[in-house]
Amino acid sequence: MKRALFAALVGFLALAYSVVGVNTLHAAKITIACGPGDERSQSCKNMANEWAKANGHEVELFVNPRLSSDALGFFQQILAAKSTDVDIFMIDVIWPGLLAKHFIDLKEYIPESHINAHFESIVKNNTDSKGRLVGVPYFTDAGLMYYRKDLLDKHGHEAPKTWADLERISKDIMAKENNPKLLGFVWQGRAYEGLTCDALEWIDSFGGGTIVEKDGTISINNPKAIEALDTARSWIADGITPESILNYAEEDSRGVFQSGNAIFMRNWPYAWSLAQGDESPIKGKVGVAPIPMGGATGKHSGALGGWQLAVSKYSKNPEAAAKIVEYLTTKESQMRMAIKHSNLPTRPDAYEDPKLAAEAPFMVSLLDTFKNAVARPSSVTARKYNRVSSKFWSEVHNVLAGKKTGAEAAAELEKQLERIKGRRW
């Protein structure tokens, strides 16, 4: 009897140890790369941790470079090495075609109903040529024009409808305000991907095309595109934009605007929540409008941005990582990030929620702007897009620096893009 009891006890302990062992092995540490370690990145990590802790896992934040072009190069190195260091990547809207082969098909892990709850066009952008869903939309973006509503009201102006309006208003307020530091218009003029976005907005707003059209035609060398580039140079030459703009990225322009030293700023939606922060000198003084038109025959044009969450095919825990992606892209999660950090939801149902209209009214009022944002030619140029964008921002930078006219830059760019294209994109 004693031997039987002993044997039973040993068997029970072995079973208990086995169960504990299985749970221990199942517990995973998921590493997520969702930003440069700023407040938004921390919120992303904290939200991911909510699901992880409830399911016996933990999440670690992987800090990536701030500039998207730098982050892309960094991610390409990690993925090319088949590293298991990062499980979840936050990828730019223009990267799915470049990085798709390194990511799992999220359709195998996430319900179809969840995927279909997002804007169809964004889902399609994250679907590769084989029909694999390589990223779930996290938030979308479009370029916006921020302005000092208090200053415009004070001097009897409305938000500018055209670029000529913006320049006229800038000169008038700069002349009347007793602030030698006050600038008219700040944006992103550094030679990097951000300048591609800004310059694409200028060109499209004048009706000058999208650098490379959807059918593969190189369209940059046209009168409207040239006019747009020369107009941007005139902002610097006329003094409403400083020469230092040639080194500005998003945070540089936001720093100037939020300190109260600029009337207008082109930036992404994230800048809204920061401008409205308790410590912001311009809290309650900011308006948001579409990017101005390039004249009466032009149109409002905001560059399409946005970020998606993808899971590395080299992850040791793809199922847990995919479930975190699912959690971060629910309506509830996107609403939290929209209200706290001005991340534009990628789900139509979020825009129907009265909480969003109350906390971030511009998101609802400018919904058409976000839906109709102009896309960079990353799909048509595919794996050659990085070279296209690099040549584009370099030539635009030459115009802004006064080294070339718009016509000279457009002609040179046309030649360079023809060489990059070769027989086909």
C-alpha cells in the first residue's frame, strides 16, 4: 500500500511539474519595434503589455531610429540577418513591397472580420502579390496645415485656401506682430523621406502629378510641377521660411511652431495632441486645415502616410505576436491612441464614435482629406522606390537651396528616373 501511495505521489508530482514546465515554455517575451522610444512608443508598448500580461507573456520595446529612412535601413539589416531579436515591426505605408518576404501572413492568425473592419484601401496596400497580408493597419496619416488661429483672428484672416493666401497672410502678420523670432511657415526641408512627402504635396496641389504615375509614366518634368518647386523656393527667398529649413525634420518644425514662433506649420496629425498639451505655450490657439491649393485650379493635397504592424517570419513566437497585433488594432485601442496621441484610426467605426469628435474634432471634420490623401509612387516603382525617392528629395533640396531652378531639377530628375526604371519598374 505504501509503495502504491508513493508511486501515485511521484506520478502526481511529475504531472504537476510537467504542467508547470509547459506553461513556463509557453510564456514568451515579445519584442516590439514601434517607434524611437518617445511617448507614443511607450504607449504602444504599454498597451501591448496589457494583452501580454493577461495571457502569461511580457513585452519589451525595441527602440528604432527616429527618421523613417534610417529606421528602414536598420530594419533591413535585422531582417536580412534573420534575427529573432524583434518579433513585431511597425512599418511605414511605403514599406510592404520592400519587406513583405520577411513577414508572416497575418490572415493565418487574425480573424477575417477584424481585418475587414479597417479601410479597404489600406488593407490592400498591406497585401502582397501572393495575397498575403503582411501588415495590419495601426494608424493612418496625411499631411496637414496647422495655423495660429489666435493670430489669424487678431489680424482678420481666415485659414489659407491657396499657397498665395498663405504667403500673403504670413507677410502681413510678420510685419504687424512685435516678434522678431516669428516665422511665417515651417515644414520639413531636410534631404530625407519627409521632404519627399512635403514636395509631393506641393506638386500635386498644383496639378503636377505624382512623380511617377500609376501606369509607370515618369511625369515629374511638367510645367505645374516646376511651378510648385519654384514656389517653395520663393518662400525661403521671400523670408517667410528660414534658410535653416533645409535641415528641418518633423520635430524641428514642431519645436518652432509649438514655442509660438511660427504662424503656419505643415506636419502630421501627431502634432495636434502635443500642441494641445498642458505645458504647450500655444494650447487652445491652434487651428488645422487641409494643405493649400496651388491656385484656383489646384486642389488640397495631403501626402498619405501611416503605419502598420507586421510580424517577423523569424519570430520564435508568431502566434503570440500576431495576437498582440490584433489587440493593438482593435477599435478600442485605436481610439485610445487617437485621443492621447492624435493617431488617425484606420477603422471607419472609430470616426462614428462621438468621443473622437469631442476630443479631436479635426479628425472627423477632415476625414475626406485623409481618405483622399495622395500616395507616394511606392507601389508602381516597387523595390526601386527608395532610389526614386532619394533622387527626388535630392533634386528638390537643390532647388530649395538655390542651386537649381525648378526646371533644371525636373529635367535632371526625369533623366535619373529613366535610368532607374530601365526596361520596367
